[in-house]
Amino acid sequence: MRTVLIAACALIAGCGTGSGGGSAIPGVAGGTGVAGGVADTRAAWQVVDLASGLATPQAAVPDLAANPAYRDRLMAFRLVPGGAAALGQAPGSFARQEDEPPRTALVAPCYLAAFECTRAQWRRLGGGAPWEDPALATLAGSGDDLPAIALGPAAAQAGLAAWNAGHGPHLALPSADEWEAAARAGGGGAYPWGDEHRASAVAAWAVTAEGGATAPQPVGRRLANALGLHDLAGNVWELTADGWVRGGSWADPLSLARCANRREIPADGWATAGLRLVWRP
């Protein structure tokens, strides 16, 4: 377990419904930008145009899987209801670690992206392309619909700060509790889909080492959880604002992809780390 993480670290080391005014996003039905906090917002989804920063409330996003714009210019965010969230994992359960005690946390409502941030989207956010470093050529894969990788907290915060400076409601990394509450979607299982951990049974949900992947896969190709969020387990580790990564990666075993599992990440990141954003009105 530690070997994969240490190797990834070494590889990357040294690499650098409320509505407001505005125009509707082209190609997206519904209203325009949202004013106020999430408490003032009743839409199940917000679709943010990364070119303009405008957000459009949506009751549903039926073309999420089919429309390539949601992996490029547009980013779809799902409302994660707030309230008391059951976090952690019960002692004696599969792969449970000592730092994952069961607990209840009050989590405010938030809008979390349906997909991991793609390479095309990260470029639009002004975050550069660290996955193009020659040292990553054998594991990065190619394609703008792949998740942005080789990111750490420092690069993520710098890229988001630059984009937010020119826009209204802003994008951010989720807190660790927001991420876990969204992954569970009100369920009590170890994974976004429940407690099943046989690799053959969960291949439709997660890209992990058991599946033989040698690089991250295009976002949104696996089944979503109950909230409509994809790839919360596997594919890439996802940064949180607390300095942890969650969800495991294509290069890690399924045991690390549990909702409660977390790993501390250095400021310059890992080759296997990416991000999933929250939209904050």
C-alpha cells in the first residue's frame, strides 16, 4: 500500500431556486447565475460555464454522460444536502484503519462536481498541464477527457485563486467531510455503492489496480452513486481543502478507495492525484 504512494510521490517530486442577472449558458436550458448562498438555492444542479463564470440552475442534467461539453467548457455540480452525516467506518469492517472511527458531522449543503476535473477543464481554469512532464509519460495517458493529474494542494489553490479572481461565485476544493458525505450519499456502506468489495463485482463502479489499468480513464465512464456523482472511488486521488486526498486511484488497490480512507499529501502532490471541485455561491 505504502509503496504505491511513495512511488507516486517520488515521481511527482520536483514537478512543479434562486437566479440572478446575466445571460444563460449557451446550450443549457434554465435560468442564469445564482445569487446568495446554497441555502437560497433549490436547484438540484448548477451548470457553470468556465469561460464566463455564469451558473445556470437545472432540475436535471439528462445529457451529462453524452455531452462532451461537460468535460470541457461546462462543469456540472450536484447539490449535496446538508445535515448530520455518518462518517468513518465501523471497527472490524473491511480494510478499516485506526484513523477512521465512526462519527457524525454536521455538513452544510454544497454543490460538488459530478466528474473529476478534466485536463481540458483545468487548462480553462488556468492551471497548466503538469501531466505533460516527460517523467509521467508512461502513466499519464492522453486525452482531454482524462482527469487532470500530478496536482498538489499548492498548484490547485493557485489555479483556483487565479480563476476566482475574475469571476463571481467561486470554485474551491471540498472539505474532507463534504467529500465523504457526498461519496456516501446518505448510505452507510464502505464505498459509494455499498459494502461490495470483490473486484469483479465493482469494475463497473471504479478504476483501481485490480482492474489492470495502467493510466487514468476518461471521467464519467463508470456508474454514479445515488447523487449522480461519478468516479468517487478510484481513477485518481481527489484533493480536499484539508490537505488530504480521498478515493484512491487507478494505481491503488480497492481497499484504499473506501469512503472513509484518507491520505495526507505533500504540497507538491502525487502523480496519481487530481481534484473534484465545489461551487460556492
